[in-house]
Amino acid sequence: MHKGVLVKLSRLLLILVVPTLYISSVSALDEELTHKKNALNKFRGRRNLLAQSLVFSEVFTWVTDLKTQEGLPDYPAAVNRHFGKDVSSEKNGAVALYEAFGPAPEGTRLSDRFFELLEMPVPPDAGKYFRHFGVGLPVGERRKLNDRYSESWRQPWAEKDFPEVAQWLRDNEKPVETVVKGAMLPEYYSPLVPPVDADGHSGGLIATLLPGIQKSRSISRYLVSRAMLNIEKGNVDYAWRDLIACHRVGEMIGRGPTLIEYLVGTAITQIATHGQIVFLDRVQPAVAQLAQYRKDLLSLRPIKPAVEQVVFTERMMYLDSVVQIACECIDFNDLVASQTPGFEELETQLGILPIGWTIDWNIVMREGNRIYDRFDAAMKLKYYQDRRAAMAKIEGDLKLVRANVSAKEFLLAAVTEESTSKAIGKVLSASMVSSLSGVNRAYNRSVQTRENLLLAFALADWKEQHGSYPATLNDLVPDFVSKLPTDAFSETPLTYRREGNGFIFYSVGVNEIDDNGRSYDDEPKGDDLFIRLPLPEPKGKE
């Protein structure tokens, strides 16, 4: 899509005529300063004009009581208020996270405003902060060590085998313990602070960095890697502590305001779960230990769907982006969640519209709100298949809009200024809204993985008390589990069978097809979510 497309869309309503200044004798510096001043005045004018035209109500702007200095809805403030309400620094795990990560987690120093919202002092520039594995090593050497690093958090290992990983564990003990303590706190709020350029222009929510995400992943791998080392050493209690801590870190990150944080949090808990299955296989705990481990697992927070992240934050990002587009502050190419090939022709089509035809940005906002209202209702349905069907219908409607963006139907719809605004709202919504079916799948996968983990420990408990695994899962009820979990994807019983001295049980997974317990690593491939014990020998050790 050409950069000028949305400039033209915006100018139908918001262009201000700024006198062109031309003085042949001015220096290049003066010309640059004049250009900047004119651009700033134009920017402010557009924002002021937009502020006067917006209708502050839940139907249109959604946010009605928080405004910027130009009188526009303050969407970053709305997100921070929603997620930070009643969260003190003493209860907030994010404070510990940035005490461990420092003021520049990924190299760029965070703004003072970020720490102000966290109600914590700005960490000093120099400190013993957590570092990714391999930081400081030459790129070539770091790449050579990546396989060792990955292997260290997938299976037990000895210090002599991976001395570089062992040193990394020692070097980062203190900041990791800080994060673990933070993950035990009852709240988690990490503020969103959009970047601001030299002229004071906000980049909007869509441009906001999430500085703790990558290091949070590294923290999870650190904890599981150290657990695998302690399993090999026989330090069972330390290994279990780290695996539970990894779960809690994942839960903490997953409560952040954005979908990215939610999805990273679920990924971290998947890493912890894999580590706990390895633990169960290698340690083979006694009955008394199993009782405590099962209690620890049951104490973990319930898994929640990403309703808040979608219905609130994603909605705010859409509305905030509409404001940015209307003011010509950002380009549409920076926002699209999927390709919209026909958008180039839309520029030509809009050029045919009458001169002075305007866009009512309230209607553009309303169209996006309607989409998020539909997702809100879909995500609150009880069963996966009902949620999946409802989301598929919404996404099918959006796909149809994208497919017809350059079709004659668009111009036919643009009979009045209101219908033009409505059509543009549909196009922007269809192009900017993320595919949320994947979020639904991620939630269900997390629920199923947790249920599988609890069931595996119940089966281990049965075996310790009876000498072998039960013939059917029904044997576990009611002494080992109060009731059996159902497959979160099919709403049918899990498939279970004995295999030699072990077992396998599984859910049909996202494709809702029984792949006989096969996963993506098998041939032919499947996507069943299974647990099999004993675990097969790691590759290279058969």
C-alpha cells in the first residue's frame, strides 16, 4: 500500500492550510526549523480539530473521562488505569522484575515515566542485572553454544558437560531470585508508555515497547535449566522449587495488559510443564512427596482467558490508532495485522468522491467497537467449539471485507458521507484486528496442559501406592481425583491406554482429530496434546 493512502483518507476531513514560506536568503538551518515549526502547527491543528469533532461516549471513543492536553481520548492512560488500579508497588511483581532487569532491559533505557507509574525508583545504570545467556561472547561462539543452552532446559545435564551454562546460572543467581520473589506477589502491572519524539508527538499504543518480554523468557529457561542440573545432582527439592517458580513467572507475565504478554506467559508455563514431566520421570517421587507436589500444583492460579487483554487493551489500541491515523501521525502500513492487497485501489476510488467529502471518525471508531463487542461475547462462551465457531464467523466477515476492499461494492456503499465513514471503519477494522482464534486456541491449550499435568501426577501417585498404573482413568476416582477432566477441545473423555510398564493419555488438540497420540515431532505428524511415561531416551542417547 502506498504511504499516501491514509494521508488522503485523513485529509478529507483534517487538512489545514499552512502558508508556504519561501525566502531565498534563509539558510538551510532556518529552512529546516521553519519546516519543523510548520509541521508541528499542522499536527496540533489536526489534533485540535479532531478533538472538537469526536463524541465522547462508549459507543464511539469508549474512553470518556481521560483526555490529552489537546482534548483527545488518552488511551494509554486508560489502559494503565484499568490494569494498575489499586496495585501498589509492594504488591506488584513487575517492580521486582525491573529491579532484576535494570533501566534498559533490551538496551534502550526506559523512560522515567515508566518507573514513575510503577512507583519505584529508577534503577541505577550500573548494577548486577540479569543477562541473557551468551551476552558478551562473540556472535560465532554464542551460536555454537545455543544447542547446548537449549538442551540444558530440556533434559537433565551435568555441569562438566555444559560449563558455560553452569557459569551463566551462577552469574545470574541474585537477579533471578529477585524475580522469583516478585512472582509470589499477588499483583502484576507493567505500564504501557508510548514513545515520544523530539517534538513531543506520541507514537501511540501500537508503538509501545514491552521491555520485559524477552528477558522473562530467558528467566524461565534459566529456572528450568537449573532444575535439570539439580535433578542430575539429586537435589530434588531445589529442582522442584525452580519448576514451580517457573510456573509462577509465567502466570505473572500472562496477567500483563497486552496479548503478547498473555501469550508469552502461556509459553513460559508450557516450558515449566515439560520440566515437571521430566522431573516426574527421572525422580519418581515417593507417596509423601507426591502429595506435596500435587498440593503445590493445585495452588497455582487458575488459567484465565485473555478477555481483558482483547476486549480492553486491543480495543484501546484500535481506537488509539484511529486517532493517530486521523492526525496523520502514523502510516497504515505500520498497523495492519494482515495484508490487504486491494487497498491501493481504494486510494483511486476515494479520489472519485466529491471534493470536501469528509470522514466521520466517530463512525470509524464505532465500527471497531462493534467488532470487539462481538469478540467479547464470543470469548465468554463456555465451550471451545462454540467460541471457535463464533470467532470463525467474525473473522470470516472481516476476511470478506478485506476481499472486497477494492470492489465496486465499496463505492456503491459510499453514497453518503456517513456510509463512506462506515465503509472505511469496516476496512480499518478488518485490516487492523488481529486473528483472535489463535488466542482462543492458546487458552484452551494451556487449560489442557494444566489438566494433563495434574492427571500425570495423580497417575504417579496411584502407581506408587499400587505398584503399576491403573487399567482405566476411572480407577482414579474418587480417591486420587474428585472427577476426571474432559478433553478441552472435544468435550469428550481423554484417551488413555497402558503401554508396557507405562502409559499414554491425550487430548485431540486443536485439529479436533484423534491422531493416536502423535504430535508435531512424530511421523506422520499430529497435534494431540499427550503425556507419555516413561519418557523416551533423548536423541543421541538411545
